[in-house]
Amino acid sequence: MKHKKTHSPKHQIVTGLVYLGRGRRKRLYLRCEDGREYPVAPRQGIPVFPGDRVRAELHRPEWAVFRRGRRPTADVFEAQVIQVTERTGGVVLGRYQSSRQRAWITPKDAEAMEPLEVQVRPDIPEGAMVAVELGRNPAIISGKIVMVWENPDDPRAVLEQVIWEKGLPREFPDSVMREAAAFAEAIPAAERARRMDLTRLPVIVIDPADAKDHDDGVSWEPRPGGGGRLGVHIADVSWFVRPGSALDAEAIARGVSVYLPDRVLPMLPPRLSGDLCSLLEGKERLARTVFLDIDSEGVVQGGEACESVVKPAAGMSYEEVWAVIEQGDGRHPHSATLKAMDALAVKMRARRFRDGSLDFDLPETKVILGSNGEPEKVALKKTNRSNWLIEEFMIKANEFTGHMLAKKGLGIWRVHEPPDLEDISELDAFLEGFGVKFRRGPRSRDVDPQDLQRILEHFRGTREEYVVHRKVLQAMKLARYSEFLDGHFGLALEAYTHFTSPIRRYADLVVHRLLSGGEDGRYTVRRLGEVAMGVSLLERRATDAERECIRLMILRYLATKLGESFEGTVSRVENMGAFVELDGMGLEGLLRNGEMSPEAFRISRDRLSMRGGRSGMTVHVGQRVRVILARVDRENRQVDLALEG
């Protein structure tokens, strides 16, 4: 995580929100009201927990002060908490311990948080992992045990602990379930009559084979002179989830669906997310349809949006679609349509990248669990042109609706701002180590997406491809939702929104309401700003949880492979050694200096290589290596490696 650099005088009093940072050594940070951030001083006597609002005094830590004739380290400050002004009642996980009349927990992140007193529970064994709900009174430092894991190392328990730590929602309230159960299967006649009837249009729904919800379907109507009419049909969740309902309150509290290795935490109850809202083969469903008129070169010439009723003709997996496209099986009832859509998507994709959209080739990792919850296999998610087909069509539909909102002057857009000057300068220095320079001007606004796309293409297919693509991605800002139309840098688009996944994203649901015009009076710019900020934070929380669960399962898998050989790529070099990204794992391991050669190593000025002082042995970023898995520390999320041979 990047923390903002600060320039603050000593003894300044600040206020803000405490949060737990990410990384190998977790610690607490204070995010001030003005956006500045400081690490919280450890072991300060006042128990502080994530979610607390505090007053703090800024000071230099001991290691940064003047001593031995050396100048103080500039601009290095910690926040010494002097008062907790508000506790949010969050949850802390830790090991239960007791001694006669007292009991306490040692938090999992013991370096960041101090022990917390809890009620004595004779039924809880010593060392069990517990979840403690903090009280809201700043003057009382205690909590209530709300969950116990007697076997905290069980794989399912490990994932449940992440759910509790991140504050993810678990069960749906009874009021929400009752509202969902009240909907009938059949579409009301009055609602059907006012919509465009597209039930005879051959809509094809394409999703992963294990998908639990089905937001979108596509159709293609070719025209004799070339080109045709592309239909993007999206589940009309807004008809079911009305403002002011219990369903709506729960959906906005969840913000997004969360996809973990062993379960899905849906934004909507299964009755809606997996059934009544989902576009299922042969079932009539309410939809929002965008029709795009496309010429023979794949360029959108116009379009329209409408409320519709669809009846998907086919539900297919990406693998099934690819088999039809690749094998040319003309016997499949939708073979001609799928091949035509494939050819269209290829043209759209090529044009999008020519226009500057960034193409990162960073494969995602998937963990396959056994019936006991243990990871049986770790593999890269395979993609092919069937994935491109849906990706390109959804991008076009999102862009089209983004422009529709722009004309209305009211909306939630998906924005991606240009990278900061500091990050561009760091990337520039990194690329110079490879003899490459891309920056056209001294400020980040002078960087065009096409400049970065040229860099990505320059390294495509080389041994440095992965580390360079990841470094470019790290220089990018995170995309977010906004009530203002600020463009999308990564896609090189002026107006872009999220319209295509209302079953799993609340922002899309709001976009649907705004497009219909019926809810404009409810949404002001200020209210849309609150929604945008809220769902952006909830999206970040979900992403963090998903990545954390995958990492924990990969570490669990690797712990069964000690002594085995792996191939990987050196991703960075540090004083302690070289970090190696293991093939197919999406995870780094540390190759310590002593494991490479018993000598001192010197890191190059550009920090792209290190060289042994005696042997001259050189290790450089992008180098392919074969290593032995030496140690896996699951608690501290660390992997140690040794050179093979």
C-alpha cells in the first residue's frame, strides 16, 4: 500500500480515522481529515483499534531523531494517540487466554494492536481463535466474544476469519428474505405490456462454468450490407429492488458481491441473484437492453436503450463458446451467430488498443478446493477469444450508457484518473534501467494511455514482460466511482460507467434507475457522491478479502510442497535478497542472499540487479530461475526459497 508523504511540524495535533495497513508487517495508520496519513506509534499505552477516531500528536520516532552527529531524518513522523474520541464497534480477532478471574485476547496482528480484555469464558479452550466485537464507548476498553474457532487452522475456519476481519456481511436479515420471497415467478401482465418484447430474439448468455449469477446476455442481428445490430441485455434488478425497501438497504450496505474460494457472499438474496433476476436459458426475464448499430469495421454508429422482456435461447460457458468458435462446428444452433460475434469482438479489441486502451497481460490465479476445503490445485485462469467477446461488448455498452448519463447531466461514472507525477517518475526511472524512456513531459497529464500501451507492447513476449507489466500497473491509480465525469485513463474513454452487472454491483443498479428517469428526483449530485464513495470503499474491501483468501489458500497449498522444485521470475531485488514470482502461483518467495552465495551482495543504482562481491554472481529483475521451496510461514504470509542445484 502506498501512504501519502507528509510535511508536518513537530507537535502538531491532528484528528482522523485509524485503519490497519497491508503488507508483511501490518501496523496501524492514521488517516487525517485532510487526507494525510501517518503510522501510529506502537506500544503507546492507549489501546487503539481499526475504525477508531482519535486525536494524536505528531512526533519523530526515536530512530529518526538527531544522534551521533547525523541530521534528523526529514519528514518522518508518527502519530502518538492522545485520545480516542469515537469507537465504531468493529471486530478484532485474536487468541483467547485466561488467568483465574481475567481473560484477554492477543490480537492476530499483535505488532499493531495491544491485548484486549474480554469476559471469562470457561467453555472456550486456551489458544482458540475468537472474534471480539468492540464496544462503542471510548472510555471502556473491552469487547464481547461473538465467534469462536476451536480449530482455527481448519481451511473453512481460515476463510471465515477473513470474512469477520474484513467486516463482510454474512446472513441476510429476515426482512430482506421476506421481501425476496414475496416475488412471483411470472412477470406481471401490466409490466410485460409496457416493455419491448424480445422473447423471440436469440439471446445468448455466456458465463464461467461455475457462475452463480447471470447478469448479461448478447444478441447479433447481421445486416446484408455488412455490420449489424448488437444487443446487450442486462438483468433489470431495479424492478425488484426499489428505493426505501429492505432489499435496497441491504444491497447498499453490501455494495458488491464477494467471491471467495469456497463461497459467494451475494449482494442480493439467492432468490433474486441466482433465480428471478438472473438471465436463465428458457426463462422469461425482465431486462434493460442496449442496441448498438455497428458497421463492418466494428465501429458503433448509433444506438438506443429500452426496457425489455427477454427469454435467453442458450446459456453457455466460455469453454463451450470457444469450442464452437475454434472447432468451427456448424451443427451448433448458434454457430453462425457466435462466429460473427467473435469476428466483431476481434475488430473492436484491436481498435480499442489502437486508441490507447491499456492491455495488461497479468493472468489471474484460481484455487481449486477439495471436498474437505483443502486446496487441491492452483492454476491460472484460462482466457480466450470467448472472454474477449463478452469483455468488448460490455465495454461498449458501458461506454454508450456513460454518454447517456453525460447528456442527462446526472450519474455515477467509473473514473480512472491519470497516474501521479511521483509514480510516473518512479516508473520512468525503472524503465531507464532497461534502456527505455516513454515520458513526453515533466507532468503526469502529459502521459497519454498510448504512451504506456507502447511500453506494454515493447516488452510483450520478453522475459521482462511480467515484471514490467506489473510495474506499470502499480503506477496506475485505482479506478473508482464518482458523481463527476472525469474520464477513464486505462480504457482511454471520456465517458464510462458500470451498467452491465446490477446483480453484483450496487453502482450498476443506481445507473439503471437514472437511465429510466423515474428516480431522478431522489438522486442529487450530493447523494450520488455519497453512494459513489460508499460503493468504492466496499468494492475495495471485497477485493482485499478476495485476494487475502486466495493468498492464504495458495500458502496452504505450498506448505504441502516443501522441497519441490518451481520455476519463477525475479520480480525485485532488496538488501535481504531477491524476490521470485513463482510460475502459476501469483505469489512471491524470497531467495535470501545466503541461499544464493555466502557473500555480500551489492544492489545496482537502478535497483534492477544485485552482484556478489566475491564471486561476481549477478541476479537481475526479469531473470528466470529454478528454485526449491524451503519454508512456508503461513502466519506471517512468507515463503523462503533456495536455488536448485
